[in-house]
Amino acid sequence: MTIQVRLAPRTHAALFPAIERSAGEAFRAIPDLAWIADHVVSPAEEYLPMIAAGTVWEAVEGETPVGVLLGEITGDTLHVWELSVLVSHQKQGLGRRLMQAAADHARTLGLAALTLTTFRTVPWNGPFYAGLGYQMLEAPLPDNLQALIDNENARGLNDRCAMRLAL
């Protein structure tokens, strides 16, 4: 069956936490980060304002979501809060396609860049985004990104970095 990437409808918000939870299972392969697979995921309600703003994309097989990207426009950037693909659908290019949809949207709006925070060395994080053209930002970071990194560090997420794709 063909997988499409499109803007997410409000009715699918309740399905996205399960995708995020499934994607987190990949962290079980990294002993120091295995606990992430058991962490609390974003509740469906967190997706709703961004769906209404037109900054949540889904990869669907038929009408079943198998991947999701949650973004938010902040100033002249689109910040990617979450990219998740079901474990059963990983390594098929869906993350790349979701990131491309977000970048295409940002370009259409005339935004300057996309930003995100991620693990520096986890293969499907920092190296993945670098392969898409994202540049790792060096200190001093913009205040909003530094605040995100500080918050992530306080929650036990170490080896984090901010990345940016200029458009």
C-alpha cells in the first residue's frame, strides 16, 4: 500500500501518542537511553493547537497514521518538536519525507529556517538530520533553543544539540 504524507486532521490527534511511543522503542538498543522507551509521551491535546495551525504532518498507510511530525512556527522559523515513525515503518524514508513536507511548507511561508533539538550522536537523531542538511549550532545558542536544551538536560536528556536548516 502506498504511504502518503499530508497535513494531519484533528481526528487523528488521539492516534499520535501511540506512534511516539512506538518510535521510542528504538532507544532500547542504547542501554543509557533505554529508559526513553518508557517515558511519558505527548498527550493528544498537545497536538491539537499545532494541527489547527497547519504544522502537523502525518504519514498514512491508507487512512492509518504510521508517522507524525509536530512543528510550530516561532518568529521566522518552523521548530520541529517531534518526529516519530512506528517501529514497523522505520528505515523506509518516512522521516525524511515528513521533514521534507515541513521544509516545503516553511519555504512556502517564506520562513528563514527549520530548527530542532536532538541527540548529538544517536544515529537516527543528529546524524540523520545532518544528512538532511541541518547544521549543528554552536554556543551561544539563540535564547529559545538554549532554554529547550536546558529543559531537556534537566529532564535527564544529555548529549543534546540544537540544529538548523537554512531555507
